[in-house]
Amino acid sequence: MSDAITAGVLPPGAGVRAAIRHFTTVVKVGAAQTGGAYCVLEHALDPGYVAMPVHSHRRESKTLYVLAGALAVQLGGAVSRAAAGATVLIPAGTPHTFWNERPPAPAERDGRGPGEPARFLSVAAPAGLERYYQAVAAHVPAQGPPNVDEILALSAAHGIDVDMLGLLDIIERHEVRLA
């Protein structure tokens, strides 16, 4: 790992994509460009889905910046709504997850559309999460069940503690599905 940050401009759409069904990550800047200091990820999460179970990172602190749509964010036990333009700070060790709320039924929409993907940037320091998303994506097929044992093993190897029971609670209380 080098201590130097690489200078440069990346064109729109550049980056390595890791698709996990209804949750897509594009690695905009990885460890190789920042000497391992941080990574920048662009995420999109479809309406009605939770990105992943409640989890905490032993090493990384993250900052999320919502570009479009809105996220419901659980930090510890508190749930907040982060609309476009909001910033979410997640120190290392903080249990968290986020979801894009289920769009209301057509009769409840009051002229609103069917819901839109939430788009947001994640800056994590130190770098490394970009490798995690790419590894997990390889174990979540487009159809059929994911390899949960392998995903939990990958999570542990990347210093991520996962709370599967917390996921069940979020799915039930907020009427979302796992991406």
C-alpha cells in the first residue's frame, strides 16, 4: 500500500460496478488511488429495500451523502430520514443500516410517483469496503438464495459484524425486503 494519493479526473460513469440485486455499488475511488486512506462508493438502492442487515465496521468510519431520493437510516437504535442533500456520519463500531422506504400504495400517493431509487455517496476511511462489496456481489445471484454462510464469513474477514435478527425486525416494522 502506497502513501501517495493519485491525482486525476475520472469521467462520468467510471468505476467498477458491484450489483447486489436491488442495491448497486460503483467503486469510484479505491485503495489503489488513495494509498489506502479512503474509498468513495456510489450506491443506488431501489424503493422498498433495505441494503443489508444491521452491521458495524470495526475499522472504517463512513460518511454518506444523499444525492437523490431519501434514505431511512438506523444508527444504533435511532431511525432518521436523510433526504437529498443530507449527510450521515457513521463512526467505526456504530451499528447501522439504511433502506429506501416502500412507496405508498397508489391510492395513498397524493400525486407522487411510484418511488425512486435512493442514490448516495459513501466515503469510508480507511479504504477496503470497495473490496467487500465486490466479494459479496459474487455470492448473491440475480435469482435464487444468496450464499449466506459465505457472506457472513466475508463480513467477518472484512471486520464487519452482522446482526441478522436486527434485519428481521427492520423488514417487519418498515415493510421492506432485503436487497
